[in-house]
Amino acid sequence: MNRILYSLALFLCVSNTYAADITFSGKIIDAQTKEVLPGANITIQDLRVSTISDMNGKFSLNRIPENGKFLVQVSYLGYKYLNKTIDFATTQSFVFELQQSRIEANEVVLTGTVTGADNKKNSTSVGVLSHDEMLNRPATNLIDAVSKVAGVTQISTGQAISKPVIRGLSFNRIVTISDGVKQQGQQWGDEHGIEIDQFSADRVEVLRGAASLLYGADALGGVINILEPLTVNDGVIKGELLSNYSTNGGLSSNSAMLTGNTNGFVWRGRATYKNAYSFKTPDYYLPNSGFNETSLSAMLGLNKSWGYSHVNISSFKNNIGFYDPELDGNGNFIDEGGNPFTNSDLKSRTLALPNQQISHFKVASNSNILLGKGSLKLDLGYQNNIRKEFEDVDPALFFDLNSYSVDAKYIQNSSANGWQPVVGLSADYQNSLNKGEEFLVPDYNNVGLGVFYYMKKDFAKSSFNFGLRYDYRKNTGKQLFDEGVEKFSAFKTDFSNLSGAVGYTHQISDKLNFKANLSSGFRAPNPAEQASNGVHEGTFRYEVGDNNLKSEKSYQADLSLQYSVSNFDFSLSIYNNYMKDYIYLGQNNGETITVDHNGIMDVYPLFRYQQDDANFYGSDASLIFHPFEFLHFENTFSYVYAQNLGLKEAVPFIPAASLKNEIQIEPNIKGLKRSYFSVGLESNFAQDRIANFESRTAAYTLLQAGIGTQIAIGKQNVRFNISANNLLDKRYYNHLSRYKPGRLDETNPNFGIYNPGRNITFGLYVPLNIK
């Protein structure tokens, strides 16, 4: 890794010697009135640069490549996004004319593709979560925030842990990209969260559906692309202060960021701390369900005429309490000594046992280097994920995972006939060690290699793309004897697959857009699925793997239609995803197993990894209506139907259909900016289609509300917001909550913990313009 980084640094220095640059400048005006628009955002995603127009609507971007074509996006509140491909060899100044629209983000530029692309010419179904939406709708963690996107839900364990679910698929079938590389933790565990600072995201893109062509094995269900803030323009230093306090669990969240650019040397630093005590349902507190989180990150890099190269370093630590519910004769929760928990216990921010401690260290290098008639995108990553689960002073389970990755893409400029070819290579290596007293999965290594070829062509009203990819994976598990008995057998397995995709978009009219995408994907079974043999304490079950599992294969068709005018936007996606040899955990005939824990005989449900063919189909829809300048309606609907074709029953852990409605009033109040009042309903339908070991969940509707505004204190803008979730303090079980009824053991059959009750969050956001 060091040699690669040194070689890259040397190459960049040499490139800088010969590169030539320009200053790209212009003006932002209203298309009808020709009035200037101050404060408009101008971004070039493929160069990772951005700036803001001044009081005269003028802007300039320094150190732009003298040769090359790049997609420039301009956005301004109350106007449609404008995307324009600029050839800097012939155009060094441009006047952008924006059209007024009450719905701004009709044509957002996406970065979760090979190059920055207009959403209307990207064949993949995509949902976007903006920075403003994340500020207005505070969440307890990053995936909780992303679950607001249509088609996305979460497997939750209280407020601290959320795992993403896209169209019914989760775990190792979802790829999360952060700092330009795949996040590599312990994705196989359903009580293992995503170790990423939620405030580090400037925007989140969700690619719904199989995306193995570009992202390799495991991207069967989709991709969550977490985008860091773009670098600021030369000579600028800016930052932000953010603070939230939530009444449920006393969750306090504070984050500070500072970023700058001096002659193309760019930098950014962020620090975040979160802390909460036990969360409260409408009826009771769940003991020892608090958590604390510390995140530190930094970015250093160069933005030059040859492109950019950035290095991101982050350290994430999360400590989470767990409680295995035990009740006394009066129905009170009791501790290990048989004593009821006191109010001070429930509101203590000091975690008791059992708990888990997670740390994630990551170094990622991201570069886009202009070479000849194309560019080379190179992403290098090293990650160390340590997970400890404590029942006593020493960790019972202790996983130490090291991951190394490289991803390279050479993107050729469009040829004379308009085709743009891309070739890519990716490789990764993982090494996992057990260092605890108990064992669930063996020590293992796995190696992955992938190559792909992709072609795209944009026409006046259409686009067409296709590609092929080959992936190879090798898993190696190590033998282990525990107290003289073989716990894990040694194994070596190899998997390979050829996958592909073809996509088409067509702009039927200025108002109507159509997308179609056919894709296949591949996922090798992970070592946990192949060789688990032990109690998974966080899930209250005993898990057994199967070393004869085959790789999963996905075959998906996706159709989308979007109708959009200045005050109305409607989009509908329908999909079908056939999964060959789908892997899942199942309990056969109510199997249980008795385990000796230091002389105490505990009974656990026995779950085995198994596989059958499965079929997933469903729909995502959204409707936005802005009949007046001050009135805004937003609605989303998601539904997925999943059938185990072998057992002729439902696939487990499938979210219920959901309908979300929100009315937002945006009054024009003198002295205030961007004020709003909102009321929303989140309706989740009953989930009666369940696997044989699951429990049904009833339908429920939650009332949400929010208020916010921005004021100027001197020259400093300050943004305030208050949001309320589950305002009526309703009792309910979300079907993907790991605390819902259905757990089986001798002491607490079918015991369930309600989802959190009423939660009011007070938020403060201060953008800092220092220079």
C-alpha cells in the first residue's frame, strides 16, 4: 500500500509539471427576466470542484483542464437544475440561464455511475437524499436517514444499529461506498451497523437494483453511495457547526467541519460525537440500550489541471449496550442480580454489560487523472474493523478484520461516433482473526478479482449502455479446536461468474422520461454463511453454516417512468429480481440447541444457512406536487413481494409495504429565509407474508411534524429546526426491528420490545464562511 501511494504521489508531481490549466468563468441569470442570480452553486463532479456565484451572479473556477469535456451543473433555489457539457478547449466562459421551477432537482447529476451523468440519461433507478433533507429530518444514524428514500428500509436494533435493505435485499447484497471505496466491516451480521459518520455525507445516492457490473460481487440489491462535500474554490475557507438533541434517549449529536483550498492544495477535517442513554417505547425504557459514538476524519489532496488526488483518513468508534430482557413477577425489567432497574440506571450514559465495542479505521486514496484522450479513476483503500462483544471484563467475541482494495477505471473520451468506452479492474483481500474466548466464525481469508468493459452513448433524446464483467472469489477458512473438539474444519472454495447489464433511456418529451435496465449479478457465500458454528449473542440464536453453498446469482429487469413539469413530478419504477440459489438463515421444525455457559444450560433456537431459488418483485413510486409557491406535497410508496420458490413460502426479513405523505408550508416571512412547517404520515401496512420462524406485524401509522427557518445574525446565517417522530407516541412493531415479537426461548417466548416512542429533535446548523 505504501509503495502504491508513493508511486502515485511521484506520478502526480510529474504530471503537474507538464499540465496546463485555465480559469473557467461566467454568469448565472434568470432565463426569462435576465436578472442575475447570486449564491447559485456551480459544480463539476468529475473534478470534485465547486463554487458559488457572487452578488453580481458571476463565478470563476481555477485550475480547470485546458483540454477535456466535463459536465457542469448549476443549481439555485426555486429553479431547475441545469446540466451542460462544456468543452474547455473551446469554451472558457459561459452564461448559464436557469428556468424557474417549484421543484428544483429534476435533473440532478449522479456520481454513482462511471462518470458524472444527468439522471435522465442514467438507466439505473436512483434515489437521492440531499444535505437539506438530512438536516430537516434528523436521524439516529446514517442508514436511518437513508431509509427515507423510496425503496429503502432498515433492519434496526434500537436507535444505534441500522442495516440497509433495498427492495427486500440486505446484508452482503448491498454495497456501501464511502470515501470512494467499499465499506468493509462485518456486513454478514444483522446486528452489525455501518461504521460511518452520518454527518460526513453531503449527499447520498441510492442505486436500486443489481449493480454488479460497476461495483462487482455483492452489489445484487443495490449501492448506497455516500458523497463527501466537494472541495471549495481556490482561496476559500469554510466550514459548519451542527448540533442536535433528541428527547428520546437524550441523544446529543455534535459535529464540526472545516475545509479550504490554497493554490489547489485542498483539505478538510471533521469531528463528531454522539451520546445517548436507553431509549423509551410508549410504555417503558429498554435498559442498557444507550450508545456513544466518536468519529474523526481528515482529507488532504491536490486539485490541479491534471485532475485531482485526495487521501481520506477516518477513525470511527461506537460503543453499544445490549440487554437480554428478563422480567420479575410484576413485569419489571431486572438486572443480573434480580433487581429492577432504577430511573438513574435507565438514564445513565455509562454502558453496562453486555455491550459491544466497534472501531473502524480507514485510509482511502481517490484520484481522477487525465491521461491522453481519457482519464484514470483510481481508488485505493485499507480498512481495519475491530468488533468486541463483552459479557465480562474480557471480550467474549473479538473479530479483527483487515481489508485491502484497489479499483481502477480508464474512461476514454467520446469517440467521433459518440461511444464512450470504459475498462475497469478491481481487487480486494481480507483477513479476519478471532481473538476472543468464544467463536462464531473461523479465521478466514478471502480474495476477489474483477474486470469489466462498459460502453455508453448519448443521443439527443436517448442513451444506451451495455457491459460485461468477470468476477473471481476465493474463500479460505482455518481449522480450530476448542477444548479438544474441532469447532471449525479447514476449507478452501472458489467461485467465479460472468455478469452483464444493458440499459436504455428515452426522453419521450420535455415532460416524460423512460428508463429500462436489464442486469445480472453475482455473490459468493461469505465465510459466516459457509462455516458459522456457535451462539450469535446479539441475535439470540445458534447459527450453523454450510460449506456446500453455491454462489447466488441475480437476474433483474427494471422499468421507470418519470413525468415532470415545473410544479409536479411523478415517478414510477417496477422491477423483478429472480435470485438463483438465494442464501438465508432458517429454522427447521423449531429446532433448538442447549449450550453450557459456565455450568448454566441455555436453550437457543437453531438456525441453519440454506438456499433456494427466490423471486422478488415490486414497485417504488414518488409524487411531488407544488401547487403554490408556499405549498409542497411529497409522497412515496414502496412495495416488495418475495417468494421462496423452493419452500413455497415468503422469504424472511421482507419489509411491509409503506406509504409516506408530507405537506410542507414554506411561508415568506420578513427577516427569515427558507422557513417551513411540515406535517407527515408514515403508514406501514401489515406484513402477513412471513417465513415459518417469523411473527406477523400489524399495520400502523405514525404522525411526524417539523418546523425550521434560517436567520441572519450579523453576517452569519444560523439555521434552526425542530422535528417530531411518532408524535402521538404510538405502540408499534416495525417488521424489520430485531426487537419485535418472535424470539423463542424458555424464559421469554415471543417476547417483543416496541419501537421507540415519541421523539422530538432540536437542531442547530451554522455554515461558516471564513475566507
